[in-house]
Amino acid sequence: MSTEQTLLQRSNSKCELCSNEENLSVYKLPPENQETAEQSILVCTTCLEQITQTSPIDESHWRCLNDSMWSTTPAVQIMAWRLLKALSSSSWAQDLLEMLYLDPEMQTWAESASIDITANESSAATLDSNGSQLLDGDTVTLIKDLDVKGAGFTAKRGTVVKNISLTDNPKHIEGRANGVRIVLVANFLKKVV
């Protein structure tokens, strides 16, 4: 039986990551040299194009990893771990990654290669102190006292800044504190969920 036939049988003719049933193909997990069923997974065109970076990343598509990471197939678990690691700047992916346990041998295999994907290549993501992505309109709190230059006051730790705006610099956001519009360093902020 060929590798593809074995994978079709193993996966019930569905993508092993998102369960799509159309346009399936074999994907060999790097850095393995041989295309065997144990070192490969069956993926749809949508997953394959995003993994190989031939199409833009749709972060919401990868929420399917919430189900596929629990697969009993080691290669699927490894691929889910690599994708979650690549998307770990998003809090939902980080949460899933923390839940996914791999035994030491599988962890070594998972770490032997990485996937370099970015959700938006036109600009870097603005991340708070915990690595959660900040978006326009979010609410944040300060995690330390900050002297506000030119405004003559100190923004105290715990100050809530609502309806923030992103700037051209991914390390800064704009927001209103004490009635004054100021620029804040994202590393000193925590997103309010």
C-alpha cells in the first residue's frame, strides 16, 4: 500500500489538521528524508499553501488545531505543535500550546524543524507584555508606573487605557490617560480580555 493510500485510510479521507475532504495531498514533515506514513500527514490545499507560505496565513483557519492536536497520530501532534508554536503570539494559540504534551522523543522531533509563518507580513504585530497581540480599540492596563514626558504626570501602574490605537511602530500604541493622548510602549502594557 502506498503512503498516500495509508494516510487516506488513517484519516478517513480527511485533512488531518482541519478535516477538509477536498484536494488532499501528502505532506512530509521536515527534516525527515523519507516519505513514510509515520513521518507524513494528509493535508488539504488550504493547509498546505499556508504551511509552505504560498498563500497568506489565515489565523482563524488554524483554530482547527484545537481538535487536531489531540490526534493519536504522532506526526499530526508534531505538526500541530509546530503550527501553534509559530502562531504563539496569539493568546489562543499559546493557550493550546501549553495544553499540548509531547513525550521527550516527540518533543525533540517537534523542535527539530520550525514553521516560520506570520499572519500579516506588511507590518509586525504589536504585542503586550505577555505576548498577546494588541489591536485597534483594545483596552490595556499599565504594568508599571510610567513618567509621561511633556505632560507633567506619572501614569500609575494599573491605569486602564481604553480604545487604543496602533502606530506605525509595532512597539508603541496611542491611548488616553488622565485626559491626555499619549504614546505608550507596548511592553509595559497588559491586554484586558
